[in-house]
Amino acid sequence: MYRTHTCGELRLSNKDAQVTLAGWVQTVRKFGAITFIDMRDRYGITQLLFGEDLNAQLELNPLGREFVLQIKGKVSERSNKNKNLPTGDIEILVDEFKVLNKSAVPPFTITDETDGGDDLRMKYRYLDLRRNIIKKNLELRYAVNRSARNYLHENGFYDIETPFLIKSTPEGARDFVVPSRMNAGEFYALPQSPQTFKQLLMVSGYDRYYQIVKCFRDEDLRADRQPEFTQIDCEMAFVEQEDIINMFEGLAKRIFKDVKGIDYTDAIERMSWEDAMWNYGNDKPDIRFEMKIQNLKVQNENYFEALATTEFAVFKNAETVLAISIPNAAEYTRKQTDELTEWVKRPQIGMQGLAFVKVNADETYKSSFDKFFNEAQLKELASFCKAGKGDLILVLAGREERTRKAISELRLEMAKRFGLRKDNEFKLLWVLDFPLFEYDEEFNRWVARHHPFTSPKPGDIDAMINNNHAIEVAEKYLDHPYSKIKANAYDIVLNGNEIGGGSIRIYQRELQEKMFAALGMSKEEAQHKFGFLLGAFEYGAPPHGGIAFGFDRLCAILGGSESIRDFIAFPKNNSGRDVMLDAPSTIDDKQLEELSIKLKKV
Amino acid sequence: MYRTHTCGELRLSNKDAQVTLAGWVQTVRKFGAITFIDMRDRYGITQLLFGEDLNAQLELNPLGREFVLQIKGKVSERSNKNKNLPTGDIEILVDEFKVLNKSAVPPFTITDETDGGDDLRMKYRYLDLRRNIIKKNLELRYAVNRSARNYLHENGFYDIETPFLIKSTPEGARDFVVPSRMNAGEFYALPQSPQTFKQLLMVSGYDRYYQIVKCFRDEDLRADRQPEFTQIDCEMAFVEQEDIINMFEGLAKRIFKDVKGIDYTDAIERMSWEDAMWNYGNDKPDIRFEMKIQNLKVQNENYFEALATTEFAVFKNAETVLAISIPNAAEYTRKQTDELTEWVKRPQIGMQGLAFVKVNADETYKSSFDKFFNEAQLKELASFCKAGKGDLILVLAGREERTRKAISELRLEMAKRFGLRKDNEFKLLWVLDFPLFEYDEEFNRWVARHHPFTSPKPGDIDAMINNNHAIEVAEKYLDHPYSKIKANAYDIVLNGNEIGGGSIRIYQRELQEKMFAALGMSKEEAQHKFGFLLGAFEYGAPPHGGIAFGFDRLCAILGGSESIRDFIAFPKNNSGRDVMLDAPSTIDDKQLEELSIKLKKV
């Protein structure tokens, strides 16, 4: 051992002890003939005092930032105590020291507020990981890992490893594939999730399974997506939706307790997908604050009656008109509403403009469409929107899907501006009763909203079995019985982020075949891709269901961040590159040869 | 919930309770108008009694093996108790039942001694996994996983995930590679181990790291190798060999305690690589029994002096003559020694023949080379080999490497035949002081015995730095100083199997560059492949070292098996195929197109 203690360990009670420490030089401060050094390791920082007698040696071996040092010395009480450091009462009077390794000057400062940009930090990730702020993230990640494992263990779950070299069955996202050398012309795929394997484990009787496991999706990377990501993946047999909800509420609460010290004793709210879309404009609402959407006009049906007669073209011609009321925002200036208008016109939001109504303190009204709505109508509108004195109503109009998405973004933006999205406040929510299918206009067919293994609600199974999936008239797909079928699925949402989702699965061969057919898969294709699963359903498959948590995102949110990258030790950038390794990279011709593949000239 | 209790839970104390159970039909036994069913789940077996009143319903819904059943009924005391079952005191008087899912007749019996062959079992692995014997293996695997995590957690290790999509740097084994769609013509590799990442984590200051992690090697599969396998991967900073040995002896002992209930209190033996090769013929000796190898003649040097003058051509002309003495085996018949001779002549062993000396009970001697050795010489030989009355000495002669390997195999075979390799006896051993380099005749260059990141012993570093690696005269490679350098490496051996191995690493850029050069890597190649690591060593890399345990094999040995396959939920066969999934398989042209690769015509 290179040390008797760590740099975070020594206290006044260790006074006069002879110790050996090892760590990194954080700072060097010379005061005449003596030198103070802050030495750092994973556990903390300890102050070292090099007296006059070591001066000559220090001059021969000048110490710099990030040098690795080993020292022997005596613990001594500090005259000038540092209350901000757990070791701040003591310092080490150094007797001897040894430079274990030197360091070049780091390309950025190893501090919470570093001067390194993203690219530099990623290239030297091994230095970036030394920063306390990143270390805390990885510690939190491990704490969540540990907490989840303990809870699942106590509840009888087994960690069972599933394979990484599997079969390519692209549904939705693209697979990463791996050429097989021993089976020329054939490929493995990396799993997008262990979905079918955990279902097989249920068929095998392992009725509580979990894994904290890497998954892979070859998608075009959006800002905060990674090609490899981690799931807490769970499955249970002989359960219904309520059982899953209870078990995994327990998991979420346990993690809050273990990791954040929060007793989450409130009942976790539940909301139907319909209500989420209607009131919040998306399926993962942030319910830390109200600010519900008011549906003035949806698919040309007027919920706010005054819209039926308006001459205001923006409202009159719109498919959908939606509003939110921002408490105590009526003092927004013209400059501020103009800026908000620009905000909704950005391509990411994509609206044409923004209408507003201010409810002044004296109960007068000021709107951006005074020409068309008189005071009485504005009052009526405010009342419809549940806006009171001092509130600001923001109104968006346009095509339904875009407008809903836009108002949902605007709601979050306004909440952020008014400090309603607090990092240290946490609110969980279950979203239930999703549609089983979505309609794909391009191919005029159904696609699975969740995945092809999700069961319809028990009451909807007959509708699924007894109807042909074909959509006769594309525009009238909403009339097809499949459009009404609800999935036996559930998402768990934390502060406006989906942190997990799952479903009760299909476990009958006939229903699974019907599902594959509904998704446009021929019998042969279904057999080729999922024959093993259909086969397994013939030998006594039990009812089962499960859930998977997005581990990276869960950690990020618990850490008060919306970016997952700094909660992953070695992440990739938005082009899927590891800039530290410089991967991916070219490989040898010999490797290509052995794998029986060639590069296509580009 | 489909059940109030599991099938392993009910006892006499539950008498008269109304319960709901769910599980699989193990057996159906009709006795006139009543029917007994053994219902099985992961937790056990419970006997169900269907009375006369359910007869009609049973006839309408005949139950078969592996049907999934839900029943409601009352716990009742059995008249005919089964002492072999934890639930054997009770049975359930069934009031109502529901078939949750039917089952076709399984292709093999779901019993410990199944009638299913390997291929069938692998194709229907989801049924094979229902067998109690396999379930016990996976339970043991999870118990080892849990035990290791607890121990490492208590000792301050963090589980930190390292990436799976990395850079191809083939050293030794082949990489599996993954074509990158977003970076046409470039490839990721799957990690053969997280070696460089865990070293970077040490550079980053996370001084105790672990992971239970999948690794990948594209090797031609020998029996009992898998292309994907699991390691318990660990690394520590500021440590020397002794620290690693202490920490991971603790881990091994903890696993014995938690998983097998064994207090492994004995000190764990240590042996140098030299001694292992000299006394046991291999570097992972099974020391549950003695039966050491006697080196009669090695590289034409006679250790047993009588060999200097023998006219027996087999001994006279051999490079090496080795013997083992088998206690109490002198009664081996001619037929048995003939059979043993055939055994050593099999291609897997590859010897020309076998010589033997029987030490009879009356201290007379009978050998297969009586013509050349008189009684006195045989006595001398027996004494040299420490053979006593009733023992059988087996002698092999030939080229050194082959003969050593053969006698080592023969030793294990004889131990097996005499019941000395007991499944429930466990003996750990550290093997130390490996050579750092091996010599590759084909390319006349050095190869790393462990891997290129292993440090020489501290005393050998100068020999490494101060000598050029070039081998002037190929045949005299043993004269090169590099052949004498010992590695700062250690293997941990259990019952003749290497279950783990590791080393103290190089942490200085200069020494690492010297190592890459010694292995024949140009400066450019070293920079291209491992530039990130060489870079990291410039910014304050601490001394560090680690170990990795082969998790699959460790579990197999603890489970009393030498085959890892039945300790892996979904293994691959010897051609690297998953016969259940039928993977690998061909992929769509569209997938190839997107990845910018083509198949080579074969």
C-alpha cells in the first residue's frame, strides 16, 4: 500500500499520528521558505506543509498541478482552520515525499467551473472525470445502481444475464450489427433491449427478473441520446398492471430515500394518456406546477364558444386554438411578449405567431387581438382559461399536432422562467391507457406505439382478435376498431421526463400472431424473426409484464440535470464518436477479409 | 396478482387457509374419481387435490404437462405426507381452477435427468431452463454476483460502466467489430475486456473500480469457450501485488461463505510459476492432491542419475523424462496399463507410449522396461519418485513441452479415476512470478504473456528499459535479458482451473512505450491504437493494478461442474450459434447498404 490513510480521512483525533498519504497536487502555495500543498484523492483534500528543511529538495523536484505524490509526515493541528473542509482542522507536517508520477500542465483546470469546452473535456475525459462535479455524478449513478439492486433483491428478483450477440429483428429503430467470421455472410445484432429474452425467462418460470444492462440503438443522435445506453430492465410473471405499478413505485421511492434522502410518501398520481395530451399537450407532463392547457378549439370544434363567431382569421381558420394562463405575468412588457413571439417562431417550435391577453390588476384586459374581441369577450376568455387578476394568457393557433406540441413547450418554458421547475423538487406520475396502435400515413398501416409484445387491455382483446387489421380508407383510419384499442401499458414520468415504461405482454400465440399481422408482417416473416417466441408461447407461457427504466436519464434528473452525458463515464458525442479513443475507426484489410465483407466505395 | 402464495410456501401452519396458486402442471395422477396434480413454480411444488365434483370440468378441460394453471382452494393436511418436499405436509383441496395457458407436449422431459440431447435442449432453451438442475445453476450464479457486489461495495469499490462500442486494437485475440452507419467505412469493436478503461479510471482518481461485465472474443471456439463471457473486473490505485492478493483472497473467501456456506479459513497457498511448471506441468495446478511430477530428465539433463547410463532408447533419446507416482495403484492389471497406454497415445495427448513401474506389496518391482533396469535400479527409481509399497509409477518420455503437458493431463486423469478430484472440495492457489514475455518463433519476436499493460517486477524494470528488445539469434532467445524478466502478475487458481488473473500495470509513459516496442509495434502504431492511454500517463497516472475473474467458470466450478454452458442462461454452441434464435443470420440489403458494406462472394 502506498498510503495509510486517504486524503479525506484525517481529523483532529488523529493528531500526532505518523501517516503516509498519496494523491494529486491540487494547488501549490509558497510562503517564503515554506510551501503549502493541497493534495487530492477520491475521498477529499488534505493540506500538506513542507517546512524549510525540504526546501532544497522541492527546488530539485518542483511540484506542479496534478503531480502524483506520496508523503510521510505527522498530523498536526492547523492554526488557520478551514471550516469548509472535513479535514480542515489538520495539516500534515511532511517529513519526506516522493513524486510517484509527474504531470504535464492539464489542458483545462480540474475545477467545478472549468475553462475547458465540451470537445476538450471529451478528448481528455480521464482528466474531466477528476472534476468533483463529475465525480459526484458517477457516485450518484452508483448509488442508484446499488439502491435498485438492493430493492429488487429484497423483493425476490434475480439478476439474469441475457446475450449481447443476438439476431437482427429491426422493428422501429435500427440495429447495430456484428459480422460473424465463423458464419460468413451472417450477422449478429446488438440488443435494443433484452425484451424477448426476459419474456422467455418468464416462460421458463423465473418469475422475477432484472438486469442493469447496456442496450444499443443505431439512431440518428439527437442532442441527448447515446448509441449505447443503460436500462434497469425488469419482468414479472403472474401479474397485472396494478402489481407492476405497486412494485415499481416502491423501487422509485426506495431510490429517492437511498440516494436523495427524500421520503416520497405522497401517493403517486396517475393520469390517462388522453388527459395528459388534453391538459398538458404531451404524454410526459411535468406536474410540479399546474398551468394546464385550455382547449379553445380542437379539430375545428369550439370548446370556447366565442370562437364560433370570431372574425379573427388566426383563430377562425385554425384547426386548433390552445391557451395557457401564466400566473402573475400580466406585467410582461411589449418587449417581453415580442421576444416570446420570436421564441415560438423558432424552427424548433415552428408557430406563426403568439396571441396574448393580459388580465390587469384593475380587471381591465389588454390583448394582441383587441380589434376582434371586446372587453366582455376577453373577460369570458379569461374566465374560460381560469385566469385571474395579474395573469397572462398565451394563445397559440394552428394545426393540431404542432400546436399541441408548441404549447406544451411554451408551458415548460414559462415555468422555467418563473422558477417553477425546481431541480430539488421531484414529482412522479404514472401515465396509463395509451393507444395500442398508431397510424402510419406513409405506409397506410398500424405501428405499435410501445412494441409488438404489448397486450391490449383485457377488455380490448376481442376487438383485436375479431377484426381484420386492414385499413380500407386511409383518411378514415380513426373509424377502424384498432384505433380505439388501449394498450395494457404504463409510463412512469419524473418532472416531465419519461424515466420508465412497460406493459403487460401478450402471452398467447394466437394474439401475438394477430399483432404481427396487424403490423404488416407476413406469417413467414413473423416466423423467421420471432419463431422462438411464438414457439415458447405454445409450451405453457404464463401471464407476465414488466418495465424498463432509462438509467442514464433517471440519474441525470436525480442529479438535477437534463443532460445524460455527464452521468456516463465515457460518453459518445452527437456523431456517435468517442473522441478520446478516436472510435469508430478503420480496421485492417485482414480483419475485413476474415469477416468476408468489403467496404462499399462512397 | 394471480396468486396469494407461491408453490413453495404453504405449510401445516397455513391449514384451512383459502389460497390462490398459479404454476405449471408437473404431473397428473388420476385415482378413480379424484385427481392429484403436482403444481410447480420457481419456489417449489405443491400437491393439488381435485375432488369428484370437479371431475366433469376436468374432463372438459383435460390438463397436461406444463399447462399453466390457476387454482383457488383450501390448505388441508395430507394423510400421506411427503418428507422430501418442504410443502409435503399439505395439499390444496381445489374449489375452482382456470387454465391460464395450454402447453403442447414438451420435446423432452422437464426433469433433472432429461431425455433431451444437447441440441434439442439448446433449441428449446426456455424449456430446458425450467429444469431444476439448471435453475439451481442460475440461482448460484446470482448468489455469486450478489456476494461479490456486496464485498466490493463494503470495500469501497464503485461499479462504473465502461463503453461497449470502442476502438479495434487487436492484440492476441480477434475483435468482434461493428460497422458504423454514421461514419461510413469505420468500425467500432466490442471490448475483449475493459482493460484500458479501468486504467483510465485509475488515472481519473476512482481508486477502487469494479464491474460485472460482458466481454467479447472472436476466437475459434474450443469446447467450453463462449464468444461472449462475463468477468468480475476490478482495479485499484496506489497498490502493490500484496494489496491485490489480500483484497481478492477476501473476495474469494466471502463468495465461499455466502454461496457455499464454507468457511475457507486456510491460508491460500502461493506458488511461483516455475514451481508450478516443474512440479505440476502446468500453470494452474490442482493441489487438492499431491502426486507431484518427478523430473527424471529435463532438456537432456539427468536429474535421476541412472538415466545417464541407461540403454533404454525411449529414455536415452528423449529430451525429457517425467514420472508420477500413483498411490495404491500397483494392482493395476496389464489390461489397465494397456488402456492407459492407449489413453496417452490419443491425439489430444499425443505421446508415443507409457512406461510404468509397479512397487509390489512385497517390495518387489515390476516394470515395463525390466529388460533395461534391474531390481536395484527400479528401487532407486521408486525412491527418487517417492513411491512406496503398493504404488504405481507412470513415466512419459519425449519432447519437453508435449511431455510436460501430457504428464499434467495424466496426473489429473489418474486423480479423477481414484476419486481425488472431489466436486465439493475446494482449494485455492495463487500462482506468481510469471515470465513477462513469451517468445514467438514464427515471427522471431516477443509477445506479452499476460497483456501489454502488465508491469515487470520492480527489480526488472531497469533490465527492460536498458536493453533493446531485438533478438539477434533466434535460437538463443533464452540468452536475451527479456527472457528473464518476471511479470508483476498473479493468477488465482481453483481446483486446477484459472478463475482469475491480473497484474500491477505499467503507469509510466516511457515504460509503456518500451513495452509496445518490445512487442513489435512501431511508434506510429502505438500512438494510433493506444495514444489515449499514453496521453493519460502524462497527466499524473498513479501506480495501479487489478484483476479479473472469469465469472462463468467460477460459477461452474462452485456448482461442481467443469462446463460453463449450463451456468449461462442463453449460451451459444461451439460454432458460435444461438440455435434457439437461429443467430447469426443474414440481414437485409437495406441494412448492408446503410452500413456501406458489401458481402464478399464466397
